[in-house]
Amino acid sequence: MTDTLSKPNGTVSSSAIRADDDKDKKQIELHPSFTPTLLERLGITSFHLLNKLIPWYKLPGFIGAFNLAFLRIELQQYNLHDAYSTPTAQGSSITDPLDNRRYLGARNSDGKFNDLKQPKMGCTA
């Protein structure tokens, strides 16, 4: 937010906040951080149609589990977004090698190596 949108008492107008929210929404819509594969999109669509007839909790166990898996994929598409400016900020196994084998079997308090493919994703340091 810019200073030009601030009120004399130092607060920011609600229209300025809405403008920033609109910019963020447009950026997320234009640059999604997750896109389901063709097979995942087919599964999501199939279960949407099936759930119009039968709710997921009335499906047999194995089919209901698949339904929830595809629901998770659909929600991941809409709810998760990258908090980093570039993918390199999250690190990689090449730029940030695993320096301690204990990260393979346990989480670390600072969040490093919780995802071995992107070692810095979610870390505090």
C-alpha cells in the first residue's frame, strides 16, 4: 500500500486494502502455483458428477477414499499459493544439500528440509 492512500491519522482506507486484495486475486488467478494434471481433472469432474447423485460419505470405502483424494487435489488448486517471489528462494537439493541425515526421518524445529525437494520451503531461517 502506498502513502498516498493513507488517511491523515495514519490509518489506511478500506478501499486501498480492497485494491491490494484485488491485485493479489488477479495475480493468483493469472499465476496459479498448482495445476492438476489431465488425469486429476478427469477424476475431479467424475466425482463432481457422482456426488450429485451420491454424497461421498455414502460411497463404498475405497471409492470414497478416492473421492476425498480428488477433493484434496481440487482444494489444493484453489487454496495453496507460493509465498516466495521465485522458486529458487525455496531452495533445491542441488543448492541446499542435505547436511544432516536426521532430516530424513524427522522434522526440524526451524522448518528446513520438511520438503526434501524444496528444502527452504516454510523454514524460518
